[in-house]
Amino acid sequence: MRVGRLILVVGALALSATTNAKTQSRTQPQTQAGMNRDAGARLKASERQMASQIATLDGRYTPAQRAALRRSQRAWLAYREADCAYQAAGARGGSAWPMLVADCKADRTETRVNDLKQQVECQEGDLACVKWAEHG
């Protein structure tokens, strides 16, 4: 009886350890290629969020406001590209370079998403906000 319990406990622990290792490998890649892939996925997710915020604003703005938003976005994208190339320059040509660039871009993009959300959630009378066409 005791031996049976011991085998059952050891088996459960082994299964738990295997499951935990699989979970960790999914959340924490163990190779540079995996880390690069995860960084790229994070960047794509943040870019989708940014596109959603821009689409919301675009639907609320006048043509002149939309043009200003597009100019701002083009300038911001150029800044993000240049800044992240600078930030990752020390790893250029190495296997970690794609991860560093993608992480930098994701960080910058998440900040941009928050800035755009502030415009989307802007309260009437806030002078830091672009006045929406529907209020104009």
C-alpha cells in the first residue's frame, strides 16, 4: 500500500515537473531564436493596438486633423526606427540584435498607444487634446 502511494506521488511530481517545464519553455524561450520570435510577437501586438487607436481617432477627426495625425505618425515612426537602431547598435550583426530592436520598438509603441489613448479618452475642455470633429 505504501509503495503504491509512493509511486503515485512520485508520478504526480514527475508530471507536474514536466508540465511546469513545458509551461516555462512557452513563456520563457530558451533559445535566442525563441526570444527573437517572442519580441517580434510583442511588437506586432503593440502595433495592432496602435492601429486601433489611430483608426478610432481617424473616425472622429476632420480632414485637417487626420492629415496632422498622419504627419505626426510618420514622424513618430521615423523617430522610433532611428532611436531603436541607435539603442541596439552595440549588438548589430549579432543574434540578439533582432530581439533588441523589436523590444525597443515595442516599448516605444506601447508608449505611443498610451499617448493615443489619452486623445481617444480626452475630456471636453482639456486643452492638451485635439478637438474632435463631432464637437466642432
